[in-house]
Amino acid sequence: MANTLEKIEVATDFKHLQIREITDSGGYHRRVLTCDQTLADDELQEVKDKAELEWTDEVKTAWSTYLAEQQAESQKAKDESVKEKPKEGE
Amino acid sequence: MSGIIGGAGSRSGIIGETEIDYEEGEWTCTPKDASGTASSSTQTGKYTKIGRQVTVDCGKSNLSTSNLSGSSQLRFYGLPYPADAIAGGHGYVGTMAASWLGSMTDYNIVPIIPASQSYFILAYSWNGTYWEYGNCDKTVHNGSDYQISITYNTTS
């Protein structure tokens, strides 16, 4: 039997959907969806509706910009690391 | 400071004068490539959350990545909470044991959760100079066994 949806929370400025479900054994199961993810066809309708409501174009643009900045920072740190660190034996 | 966080099934507790959320449960670890194609090798892991601190674990034998793009970054989706921002840029670092690795057998590989993300990637220090992230045909790949544990902060 599939897990039963218990609640959908909205987390971070980027409106991540934080989903808590109840398992067959009565415990919790959690997962997170971000606005750059494509929801599965068999995703719960409540989750689809919440995503539709929260994941505005503005939110998607902000998330996309954040990811691009993260990527640029990571690349910059990598480039500087390669430049600055002495080679073996120096 | 000391206190009590209930017993099994407890949902919150008091440490000193601070009420702290407590929760434990399961999450489903799903390896994907960067385009979002998923491996069939999903695995249920456990999590424990105390306040903002979350600890997750997960492991899998004979991982299948044969349908993933080999040159694409390997990501393990499904974390129960998104990571908070972290100083230093790379993300929250965990520990990993693995066998039957790809081409990066001589490197110390660690799982990292990037800030604000709900997946972890595998990182290794390339020749001791800079971080490199594992692709689907390197580090952990088709046929590998792995076990990870990561503790990180979430946003609330």
C-alpha cells in the first residue's frame, strides 16, 4: 500500500515542498520537491495543486538564479584553488 | 544544559527551557543523473531530526546506474528536509564507505549536501588541489556498494 499524505510544508525562500507521509507501519516518510523538478504523472493531486500555487515564475526564476550563482561560486573556488596551490615539490 | 526528549514516538521535548522538535522516520534515496533520469536502485533510509539538526543514513548493494548518463553528475535525491545555507560554499559533508568503485578508487570520497538542496552528491579531492564531483561512471557507479551517513542543518 502507498504512503498516506499527512502534510505539505513550504520551506526556504524557494518554496520547497516538504512532504510528510504516513507509512503502512504508522511511521513517518519524508521527501522534498524543488520547483525545478518535474512532478511525476502519478504524483498526488494535493501535491500538484500546492506546487501550482507556490511555484510561481518568480520563484522559479529566483531558484534558477540561485543555482547559477552557486555553480559560479563553486567554479571560481575551484579555479582559484588550482591557481594558488603550489605543485608537488615546489 | 540537559533535558528530556520524550520516549519512542515522541514528537517534541524540552532541553533546558527550549522546546525542540524531535522526529524520526524514513526517506527514499533515489540516484539520478543531472537531467533527472532515475535509477531503479532506490533504497529506504532512516532519518532523525532534533531541532534543526538532521541525521540521515542509507546504503545499497550492487547499485544500478546503467540507465543514467555516464558523464552526468550523480545525485542521490529524496532527503527528508532541505539543507540550510552553510559557510564555506560546498555544503554539508558526511561519511561514506563504498566498494566496487569506478575509476576514482584512490581518492577519499565523501557525500556532500549542497546548500538549500535535498540531494547529496559525491565529492573527492582531485590530486589534493580542488574538489571534483562524481559522475555516474566514476566513484560510486554501476555495481558499487555504498553506505552513507550525513548530519546537516535544515531551515527550521
